[in-house]
Amino acid sequence: MLLIPTCSEDVTTDMLLPLLGEIDVFRFNIDKWNEYAWEFSNAGIFAQSPDGKILADNKLKCVYMRKPIFFDAIDVPANGCLENWCREEVVRLWQDLFYDMAARSRAALVFPAKSKWYKHTQMELASKYFKVPEWKIIRGFLPEALKNGKWVAKSLTQTQIGEGKIFLVREIDVDKIDPYYPWFLQRKIDAQYDLTAVFVEGEIFAFETSRSELKGEDVRINTKLQWDRTELSESELLAIKSFMKDTGFAFGRFDFLRKDGELIFLEMNPNGMWAWLDMDYKNGIFESVANAIKRKYNSIN
């Protein structure tokens, strides 16, 4: 049995399941956690889904981590909240199961690398292979360099900042930022294209969109942008493969800019969203991901 920890709003998993053939899948939607029953003990693992499917030690063969996240925000008062405590307990439990399976080489495609690669360490590594915008993570003072040129503010995490909102990329007036807060700043690049590349165990699928119709700096709020397949040069393909080899990841979705033909690295998400690039099953990403999962599943005795 293949375990997929995710959420009920994960369209990617919805579309992927038909491509997994005869593999028996137990889907755990973390946002519906109170519809499941389970027992984790020294005797092993037992879980039952809302439709009656059973997950047990003697069935669990492999795990594919998707998106076990809550989309509905809750207010957490200063003195605590039982619902929030329940959520954190659930997240910890199922996250630990994933890491345990990964440690025993039973994770397909998405798994923890030997070392963590967060945004700032990614940029340090990427500078070996790509052009990387000047960046600063600051708190407590404003460096003189910020007074020259334009800068955008980004977030290091996807943690909600209130009322269910996340911090989106935006151009900022450096004279108005409050030095009390930690800031992740990157020099603004006036590029012609946004480019994203999906890496699946050596296969690379690249897409780009013109920034001429972009509203703001964050492509995530521009849901009507047209993303078209694009070709990467041999040197660019080699750079992506070398970067991934250095990180140890088997999967990742890259965000780049292309300015005057040059590729500029922004970040790599080791479990980034990608279904929106292949909603008609025409670009081969779903098949590539499904085949990678099946290869791993079938390699386990």
C-alpha cells in the first residue's frame, strides 16, 4: 500500500491517482483528520479512512509526501486553543511517520535530503551555476546598499501572517520598512519572462510566461497568465542537474527569471506545486511523477 499524506483540496493528487495503476493507495487528508481513526503504538500502526480503508504495518510499503496542510485559518488566542493544539499534534504525528519511512528508504520521489536547503542556502549554492540577484536578510538596521536601486521583499516560509494570508513578493520602499522585523530582500530584476522548471529524477520540464501582463511582483496572484513550454540550453539543463545533484533532491520546481536571454535563479521548492502546468495531461509531468512513484514502489520487496 502507498500512503499519500496530503489535504482534501490537493488537485494534484486527485489527477495523479488514476495514473498509479494497480497500486493500493491510502490517502490521508490532514484537514479532515477528525474523520479518520488511528492507533500508533509499540505494536505498530493502524489507521482507518472515512471510506473504511485500512492502513496497517503489514500493508504499508511506501509513502509519497504531497501537501498535508490546513487551508482554513483559525485564530489562536494568547492563552492557547485546543483546536490549534490538535492540529499541531496531528501534523507532528504524520510528519514523523513520513520521516521514519524516508529514513528506511521507503519514500518515493519527495524525501528529506541529507542536509536542509532553505532559501538563503539555496542561493549560495545556485551562485555556482546561475546568476543570482543580490539579496539580504536583515533586522535591526538598514544597510546603505538598500538605498541604491529597487528591492522586493519576500518570505522565508509560507507561514500565515493573519486572516489566512501569506506574505507575497512585493516591491518595497526601503525608507518605510520597520527594522524591528526580519526582512528577506532581493534586488529587483526587470526581466522579460518568468520561467519555471520541474525536475523529476533527471527529467526537466520548462515553462515560461511574459511579464508584460504581470500585476505586482508575485506570479501566484496572476492566475490567468499563459505558461508555454520552452526549451533550455544544454548548459542550463546541466546547471539544473548539477544543482539538484548537490542538494540530493530527486524532485524540485525551480523559479527563474529570464532577462535578455539569461537565466536568473530565484529559488527551488523541493515539493512545489506543479499540476497547473499539466492540467490536460499533455506535457508529460503527471506521467513522469507517476512512473517515479511506481518505480520506487515496485523496487521495495
